[in-house]
Amino acid sequence: MSLRDIPVRTLADAPTTLGQLAGDKATLVVNVASRCGLTPQYAGLVRLQERFGERGFTVVGVPCNQFAGQEPGSAEQIQDFCVTTYGVDFPLLEKADVNGEGRHPLYASLVEVPDASGDAGDVQWNFEKFLVDREGNVVARFRPRTDPEDAAVVEAIEKAVG
């Protein structure tokens, strides 16, 4: 099964797939949390969406409560926080596990891809970023502390959108 065909649910609990949600756009999949020291990265993700959205790019946020309980809210609370605090207008999926036995199938595929250092495996923390090209291939992985607007991220998105 292609990464783009894996069933997911939106934050509003509607069934979809990454392919249906993003169309043929390059996609930055990010596990997000609203009570994390890295939560201000939402601002950079919103700016990436604004900068590249019309060129065939989207961010997709995946709320995750696996890291120190930093995303405890309901779907409505998460949506309200993201929109009110950061102006998030990119798609958000339902809260999901990214590691362990309950790992969402989307992340089971994503974590197989190594980062720039050659390390694959578990997501390290909130705000780990996976760039998926228009064909559904994971072409880059950026660890949580990598700012969304870091030159390496921007360069990878530029290449992915063509």
C-alpha cells in the first residue's frame, strides 16, 4: 500500500487518506502538540504553508500526546488552540500515536526513512517532520529541533514542489 493510500482521519473525524487530503501536493507531515517547548514551531509551519501552498505544498499536522502528555486536549480544543493562537489553516489529523505498539500505520511507514545522519526508527519528540513528494515518497526527515524554516527544510520543499 502506498503511503498516500493509508487510511487516516481528520481532526473532525472524517475518514480520508493522505492522498485525498493533500492531492498531488508535496506534504510536510509533522507530529504536533500544543503544550510543548517546541509549540512555537507552529508559526513557522504556517509561514511555510503561506509561502509554498500555491506551488503545490501543504503541511499536515498530526496531534500526538505520547511525549510527556503535551497534547491532552480534545479535537475541538486542539483545533481552537491551533487556529486562535497560530492561525493554522493547514489540515490536522486526529490525535495519533507515532511510536510503540499503537503506532498509526502512517507513522509505521514514515519512521522507516532515515534522517540526514542516516538514523531511522522512532520519532524522537513532538515536531518531527517528514517531507513526502508528490508521488508519495518520503524524501526528507527532520528531527524535532530543526526549525521548520531552516535552510535545509526550505531547500527540500523547493526541490519537492519543483
